[in-house]
Amino acid sequence: MSLSSTKIIKVIVVTDDLERTAAAYRTLFGTGSAPAEDGEHKEIRTPYTIYKGEPITDTPMKVESVFSDNFWFEIIQPMGSNDPWAAWLKEHGTSIYSVCLLSDGPIEQDEETMKKAGYESIFKQEKGYEAYEYFDTAADLGVLVEVKEHY
């Protein structure tokens, strides 16, 4: 069984210097235009955030996006210490953190696929209008895999 989609929509990079890293990406890739959104966000599920199986309420960070022709780089500078981005930065330094795939949904189907493949969910966020989840694929792939579902 494989994931519902392999369409890459973004690559996340974590850094300790957002301005420097974003400037380097803009120099190489330009800024492009943001991908078109499919209408207004309508909240249809109850929001929550889970990290390592426990609810968390604060993930402070600075974020900038650099757009290419067919996906974007989301560059994150973690400002806290209890979130997956800060943990990755501490262990790996400035680097690619994850590749984000757009799920054909529901995300629970992809979650089950990843679980059966032996990949643990380390972070899951439900925003009400979309959900995303990071899976610990780093030992096999060198990065995490993020699966995102839009409703």
C-alpha cells in the first residue's frame, strides 16, 4: 500500500537565521508567485496540535516562503524549544527538514499507510480547514515526510 498522492507541494527548511537562509533561496530560485488557493478556508473540524503524542499550544517561529514554479520552500526559524522544528535544528543544523505531499485524503488513510510502513507520527496539526502530519522517515530518507490534506 502506498500514500494517496506523491504530489510534492513544499519543502520545509529549518534554520537559525531566517533572513540569511531565505535570501539565499530567493537568490537561487526567485520569489515566483504563491500557488492559487481553492476558495475560502472554511473550518469543518476542531483544531488541535499534537507533538510526540501530547497536546501542545505554542510553536513560536518565524516563517518565510520562497516560491518556485511548481512548489515552494517554507523556511522556518524555530523560536521555542518544544516542537519538531527546534528539535531538528538542534540535531541537524540548517537543513531540509521535510518534503510535503498533498494527500488525496482522508489524511487518516495516509496515516495508516505510514504506520504500517513503520513510520511514527511525530507531529499532527488540525487547523479546522486543513490537517498535516509529520512522519519520522529521517533514518531511511534523510528528511521527514509531511502529508497535508485540504478540505
